[in-house]
Amino acid sequence: MFKEDINNIERVRLSLFDLKPKTVLNDIYNMYNEYLSQFFEDGEPIPEYFNKVNCPICGDKKTKQILVLDNIRYHECDTCHSVYTPDMLKDEILMDMYSSGAYQEYFKKLVLQGQDLRKNTLELRKVRQLSSFFSKPGKILDVGCGSGSFLKVCQEHGWDVYGIDPSDAAVKTAKEKYDLDITKGFFEDYKSDEKFNCIVILGIEHLQDPYGSLKKAHELLEDGGVVFFEVPSADCYLLNYIKKYPFDVTRYIESGRHYLFFSQQTINYICRSLGYELLHIDSNGLDVDTIIFDDVGSELKEKLLNMQEIINSMLLGDHYRVFMRKVS
């Protein structure tokens, strides 16, 4: 069993160029833009395809617009300081996107291509990190589990694993590559008599009702259970850079698929309102790589990684990694 102090677990020094080749990211970015373009006319969302929503976390209507990218407006909530898109694509459109050839192509090119690197490096680190909060493995549910690489590492370290994902390709890959039986569907519709020691939501920004999902996770957790999620950061260096110097962002925002970003105030609001204790928060990101987004020599690459490490240590990396314990 892992006994490492959470702050002593090794850092993973990977760049955007290791994980997501530039040509592939460009192809995927253009593909998503083309897919989403059918839902806009003259840069405006066509009403029949969207729901108008208040803040997905606190429900407040008071916001200010901070950014427009790829025709999609991003607002900041005055109360919990989440950043989100008030024009939300309807459920059936998202379901169609996840089952479409466009998404399957994305899955093959960006998820499966780096599968071994993710499993043996990134996923292993995450499992070590979450295991440090437990005296022994228990039952774990991975929401939006993708191909199952994270769950497979959990299983290899003694966890009893469960997963759910809306993508046919993900469910098929999890079975064929890792011999995992994954439930196909959305977490909002998930029903189980099981109680879990840990629930993982590494893509909480993709859920239609993230606050409701964290509330549901609370109900599915054992007393003292832990929810672990990653979410794009509303506080990060990259978002602040984009607000001042807009450019086509091939990752992080991904043409509107990432419709929600959490600030530290958002996370504190969730803990207070849902009965969680914040155990740990850190940030990780590819902010500098995303801004530069070009092939670089080894010497400059090392400097970029050093810069990113400092950004992460200041909690300004483009993603937050959050661990919360159920306390009430």
C-alpha cells in the first residue's frame, strides 16, 4: 500500500508534444469547429439547439462575459466565480456528438494513441496520489472512464473497480484492451446499490450537471469516502493569457467541449454547500506549451517544463486536481 506524503509524490514532467502531437491537435480542433458550426448562424447560437442556463454550480444569474472563442461566449459567475457557457448544447446533441464519427476519430487519435504513456505514467501517479488517502483499497467508481486505463491501474493495485462512459468506443476499448466491463451511459442516469470508497470524475467539465453529479457522488459514497476530480481552472495562467491575447486554443477549451471552469472559490462553495471537506488541491497544466504550440529544441523544452512547474506550484496550472472527503 502506498504511504507517500501527498506532497512528496513524484512530479510527472511531460509536455504537450509528448502527449498530443501538433498536427493531430490541429486536425481535431478543426473537426470540432466544423461539427459545432451547424449550430450557429452568423456567429450566433441557433436557439433550438441550446438551453439557456444560469451558473451550473450555484444557480446565480449574475455574470459578466469575459471571453468569446469559436462563437461561444464564456461568462464568470458573480457568486462562485465559475466560468461557463450560458448557451448549453442540448443533451441529445451532446449524445450524438459522443457517438458520432467525429468523436470516435478524436478518441482514436488523441486518447488511444498515447494510451501506454498515460497508463504507465500519468494514471500510475494519480492512483498513487489517491491511494495516499486510504489505509487499504476499496470500491472505486470512475465517471467518464474513457478507455479504462486509469481503472486498470487501480485494479492492479487492489481496488474493486467500476466505470461508466457514454462512448461506444470507450466501452469497447475498456473490454478489449483491459478486460473491464464498463457501463455505457451518463452519470446523471447511473443507478447502483453499491456504496463506494472513492468516486473519480476526471472530466467533470463534460457533465451537463456537474453540481448535481457531485451531490450524487456524495450520496453514493461511504461515510468518509473521497471524491477525486480534475477540472479546467478558471484561475490559471492560460485563461488569463487568452482573455488578454485571444488565439485559437487547440486544447484546454477545445471548441466549447469544455464549457465549465472552476475557480478556487467554486471549489470552496461546493465543499460548503454539499458537505465535503477539502483534503488537497494542486494544479497541473500545459499552459506554456499551449501558448507557444510549436516544435522546440531540447534546451528550450527543458526551460518550458521548468516554467510550467513554477506555474503549477503557484496553483496556476490550467487544471485543478481536487480531493474532497464526505463529512456530512
